[in-house]
Amino acid sequence: MNVYKITKTVTTDAEGAAEVEVGTFTGKLVNVIYTKPTTGGYTDGVDFDLVTETGIDVWDEDDVNASKTIAPQQALHSTAGAALLYASEGTPVTGPIYLAGEKIIITIANGGATKTGQFDFIVVGPTG
């Protein structure tokens, strides 16, 4: 088993937006780490939307102000395609995100003109 990291620095355009593809990922996505530089980083209140090319939501958060690490999960479903829920609370059951040769698309909004941020993706899998 290999643990590997793919790093991508994303720079916004004059309107404070960006969209880039990252990877090719194969394995279990364990963490996504956003690092805000001490100078020239995205403005406070930046919005992130990270999704795989096949439509798996990885991270969708608005108004991020500081460096942050997440451990993304996805909703699980029954064999009938229905969302699995905890019976007592009705909250979704989640599980790991597994990727097979997929890219992740990072979309940034409200990041400030020509600002940067770094994204590190930690993956456990067969290739790296």
C-alpha cells in the first residue's frame, strides 16, 4: 500500500475566480489540506468547490478564512439507490471516497484578484 500526495497551487484571475484540474488519483482520498500563504493568499471569505470529473463532491465550503484540513466522505446508498440514513436521527451514513484514475476539479470564487492558495491531496492507493 502506498500513501502519496499531490500538490496544486491555484492562482485566481482578476475577478478572484479560478478553475483547474488536478491529478490523476487512484485510491482512497484521505485528506485535503488547504494552506493559505502568509502573503498573497486568498482573501477571507473565499469559496471552494472541489468535485471529481465523475461528479463526486469532495469539498464545497463558502467563506473560508484560514488554512484547513478536511477528511472528505461521501453519502452511502442501498442497493436500491436510496440514501442510507441512521434510523434514530435520519442523518446520512457516509463512507470513504475511492477514486480510480480520476481528476479533481478545483473551483475558486471570491478569492481576490491574482491571489493563491495551495491544496494537498493525501491518497492511499496502489499508485502515486
